[in-house]
Amino acid sequence: MIKEGRILLGKAEDKEIYIEPRQMNRHGFIAGASGTGKTVTLKVIAESLSELGVPTVIADVKGDLSGMIISGDQAAITGRLESMKVSDDFKCRNYPVHFFDVYGKNGHPIRATIEQMGSVFLSRIMGLSDAQQGILNIIFKAAADMDLNIIDLKDLQAMTEYVGQHAAEYTVSYGNVTKQSIGAIQRRLLELDSEGGDIFFGQPALDIHDWISSEGGLGVMNILECQQLFQHPLLYATFLLWMLNELYEKLPETGDLDKPRIVFFFDEAHTLFDEAPKQLTDKIEQTVKLIRSKGVGIYFITQSPADIPGDILAQLSNRIEHSLRAYTPAEIKAVKQAADSFRPNPAFNSADLISNMKTGTALVSVLDAEGAPTIVEHTKILPPKSSMSIADASMVSSCILHDNLYGKYGKSFDAASAYEGLDEVRKSEAAEAEKAEASEREAKLQYMKEKEEMRAEVKREKEKSERGTRLAKKMTNRIENEAINIGIRSAKKFLKGFLK
């Protein structure tokens, strides 16, 4: 609810508790055990932002936020409003909503291209080692040098296979490419594929500016159907971080604004961090730190603040803590940690109160107009203006059919890219190989022909030489015989003359 340009979240007895719109890009969390009122708090804040003209992006993991398109039941909440003394200013209503679904079943499909993510971001999502990330860089560089676009998952899988098959060549030109690292990348891509990456990566890619919109002066709520997506943590994390990365890359620096440009709500935030590689948590921390300068707010919804890594938790300035259960030593420790994260209020002990609050109440500490954290207040949260019920499928379908994005993302297309390009490359390589093989065969035949001719020539020369040798010997014998005959005749003539 908006009052005097601020978000009225609820009341601590008679004290009104506000969230300052200009501090919303300092991020925050909404925590609490199941059934303690986190969804109500999220709806109240999102509705108030919409009334300020600020669009939101809300990951709907439980499928219970579609009621935003239905006006709430004024009579059903009259008692609560009267107890909080706000009944005169509170009117139920519905809000403009665009529904999105990665799988395209309950909303406009959401797609991104592999090239939009890039090798560095993708390697962090997949938890690759430095060496494996280096090879992923080589794969992207090789595709660029071959003028091949990496659009979808099969493009990257095909390109990875191709680089692996030509590892020796790429090692010489780009750096060491090992079979082990290629295999590790292929395994992670297969895992991403099995979680639905083949659906998420493709065209037409989402234009992030379509989320920064308003209708009739109200900020549009972009509700992301995540019930199915949530079952695939790797793809869920990939999707959510891609959205933030896109906004950070494409939005200009804004400085301090009177209200944020857009605010994200990530439900079941622990899935982003459970067993997440350090590279991924580092990326989330970096994004949370930097994106506020673009006028973007991020709010994590989770059961306990302990679910969020400390370095990231330190960046979340607006804190709303619903009741936590404390039965086990680990839960008792989490309660103490949650209590210690607030600026103390001398009127009560936060640690004692956290595990004993009623549904619909919360400990709230936010940034004031000057950016300083307020003391924690035990706050009764306002009811939402829209319906808490789930809209039926026909209403959601009608909403999708009649919003201004209908038809823009509905039909996917598979443009020629690396997968198809590599087919042509392989055909060209096969043709070149066949040509080279034919040339080699021809050269071999020519060599054999020349070799046979040389042998024949040698044989002829040898035969010629042998005939010459025989002739010479014959002539020599003839000369020798003639010489002997001449000698005998001369001897006879001499003897005959001597005897006379």
C-alpha cells in the first residue's frame, strides 16, 4: 500500500512501518518457515511497487501468485484492516500481470542464446575448473573464427565435439586441449540438456526491456512460472542469474533514483546456493553488489537467512523475518543468527520472539530515508489487495492471450548456426580429404609407373651393356687370334728365309 509516496508494509502496534522506495535497490530478504506469511509479504511489496509504476519479476515456485490478476475480497479482510486502523485507505484491486514459463506451458516462453551468456558466465554456472573454462573459451573462439554462431545447446555440444576431435590442431593454435576437460564439459552440457536446457536456449531470445513496462500507470508484474523449473536446480540458477546478468549488461548506470527501475523476487532462494560451486556464489555476490547502481533491487525469499551465504547476506539491507522453528540445535543456532542480524530494539528480545510470532507478523528492519538501518520492529503485515486464491487456468490463458507480448515469443525458430555449419565444415573436410586421398593415389600410381619405367630402362641399359661386353670379348678374341696367326706366319717366313 502506498502512503505519502512510501510503501506501508504494516504496523508495530500504532507505529506505521514503511519501506522507502529510494532504498529498494539496496536489496533485501523475506525469510520464515512455511506457512508464516512470506507470500503475503511478497504480494504486499510487489503490489505497492506496481502502484508506484515499478515493474517486478517474481519467481513463482509454489504456483500461488496468479491471484494477482484477481481483485481481493474486501469483506474477508475488513476485520484485519480495522484492527490496523487502515480500512478507510485500503481498496482491493487486481494488477497487470505478464506470465512467463521457460517450458512455455503456463506463460510466454523464455529463451536465451548461448552467446548471450558467454563462456565465462556459462562456465561459472556449470562449475567448471579454471582449465575447463579455458577450453570453453577456446571453443567459443574457434566458433567465432569459423564464423559460426552458438545459439542453442546442440550448437555448443557440436562445437565441443568438433574441438575435441581436432584437439591436436587447436592445441598448436590456441592452447592445450585435453580429452579429459572436453569430456568434463560434455558431461555438464548433458546434465544441462537433461534439465531442459534444450528448451531454454534458443530463439527468439527474450528482450529484457519487455519486463520494464507499465500499464495504466501501474508497473507490470512479470510472474515466472517456476514449479517445473524449480525441480531442476542447475537450470533454475542458470535462468535467474542470466536475467540479472542481462539487466546489468544492458541497463545504464543511474545513480540514486527516487524509486527502483525494476525489482526481482527470488523464491526458494536456497536452491541458488545449495551445493553451488564457489564460482557461482562469487558471481551472485558480484551481481548483487553491482546491479543496484543500475536501479535494480533483488529480494531473496527463503526459510532462513542462514540459507544465504554470509557475503551475500551482508548486501541485503531491507530485512523481513517471519517466524522460524527452533527444535534442533541447528535451528536454534539459525534463530540466534537471524536475531543478531537486526539492529536491536530495547522493547523485546528478537531471539525469543522469532520462534513465537503469529502468522502474518514479522520482525522488520529496513533502511530509512537517509540509508541507515531502522531498529527492528515486531510488525503486523497488511493484507494484499489482490486475491490470495489461485486464478483458474482459463483466466491465466486469457491474460496471456490479451497482453501486448502475445505472439512475440510463442513460436521458436532454429536459425542456421554452429550445428548446421559444422555439417558443412565436415562435408568440406571430407571432400578435401577425398581429394587429397585421390591426389595421393594418383601420385602413388605415377610413382609406380615411373619406377617401372626406370627399371625397364636399367634393364635395357644392362642388356645393352652385356651385349657390348660380349662383342668386345669376341673382338678381343678375334684380335688375339689374328695376332697369333700373324705371329705364326711371320715366324714361318723368317724360318724359311733363314734356312735358305
